[in-house]
Amino acid sequence: MSGILLATSSGWPDGEPGAPALDAALSARGLEARWVCWDDPAVDWSGADLVAVRSTWDYMERHEQFVAWARHVAGRARLLNGPEVFAWNVDKAYLTGLDRGLPVVPTRTASTLEELAAGVHEFGVAVVKPRIGASGVGVLVVDDPADPRLGREVKDHPELPTGRGPWVVQPLVASVRSEGESSVFVMGGVPVSQVDKLPAGGEIRVHEHFGGSSRPVPLRDEAAELALAATAAADRAVGVRLDYGRVDMMRLADGTLAVSELEVTEPGLYLDVLPGNAEAFADLVADLLG
């Protein structure tokens, strides 16, 4: 039996949604795994054969501590993807540095309210979000650079991203309301599955806690090709071959399928709607342990 530690957070002590499928898949391959909180000082990371960051969904407010923790763990055990990948990926500014030629939703960074307003002016209808954030928290749709919401403090409204930048600004991709967003899961350099996600009426966020819905669909060639190109671009950007990841994508107005985000720190596997991802992930872990 091999020891696998699956890093989670105190809000998800039993792991991500659908975690039993992953537990069963690992066990079927003779791999003993348990879920532990990433910031639990009692965990002996050096005793693990492999560590996988899974549902550490509380790191956004202390990302520097999280990356330091990852470096600590990587010095003691095999850590999937690893700290340099995490340090690059937790800041959405990485979208501005992916290889030219890769279709990516246009992204501008902003550190001041003036830069934020300039981004909104450039795109007309813009999506503003924290550079370090997840789960759709702090996302704001703005069509006026003088929108008074851009000057408020976060403490005035928890959903507003302003008051504690930096931010990224992107154009609102209209197809998100009709076609939604697609996610392709890549394991060991191979696209294995796809989930399509739709927001609730009036929303642009596809997350379930904002009313969004997700459904597994056959892996489409176009989406698989973009996912491979995106992960290869990330490999080059960081200088490390990714073990696995999730590529989110949307269709632009000209019909181009473009990367909206590349999730390689703690990519949700959508095991509750696509339990087969547990088998692919378990195969990846078994192959890496040889």
C-alpha cells in the first residue's frame, strides 16, 4: 500500500464534491489515500509517497502562505504540479503571458482604480475580477468606467472586487449566457473528459453556488486540441511539465474557442457529475508512483 495525501481545507474536511469516487478508485489500485487539511500543523507530509492539492479552497486570502506551504511540502514528498506552478497560476495575470498564437480571452491587469476604469473603457462591457480569487467571488460586470461601484471598498459589499486590488479586466464574452463555458480535463498530457457549464438566468458565473449547472458531454476535438495547446503553453511558461489540470474555455464573438482560465493549482474534477474522472486521476497517480 502506498500513502497518498489529498490536500483539502477545513471547509471541505471530507474532500471535494464526489470525493468517495476518488477514494474508491485509488483504493482499487492498491493506493491508500486520506484527506488532510493543507494548513494542519499535525500532518507529516514527509511520510507521503505523493501529495495532491485538491480542495484547498480557502487559500485566496493567504496565497503567499499557501505557496510557502507548497514549497515546504515539495521538499519532503512528490507534490503534483508543484509550488512553481502554483505561484504562477494563483495570479490570473498568467493569462497575459501565455504564448502568442494561443486564443485566450483578452485580459488586462489593473493595480489602480484609474487602470481599472481604462480597462472598462477599452472593452465597453467588461468583467472585473480579483487577480487572486476563485469560485466567482468578487466578479463584477461593468459597462461604465465611471460606475460608482468601482470606487467602493470591499467591506461595503462582499461581492465587489474593488478596494483591494490588483484586478484583471476582460471583455464580457456574450456566449457565456447562451453557450456557457466548457472545461476539459487533462491528465498526464492527455485530454480525458469534458464538462459543459451554464449560468443561471441573468448571471455570467457558471458556478453551482450562483445557480449554474454542469453536465458531462462527449469530449469534442476542438476543445481537446485547445486544452492540449493551453497546457503545453503553461509547460513552457513555467518550465515544468504539468501533471494534470483543467482548461476552461469560451467562444468569442468571431467563433474562436478561447481559453478563459487554466486551473492547475486545485482544479475541481467535477466528480459529482463526472465520476469517471476519478478513474483517470487514479490511473495518473498509479503511473507516477510506478
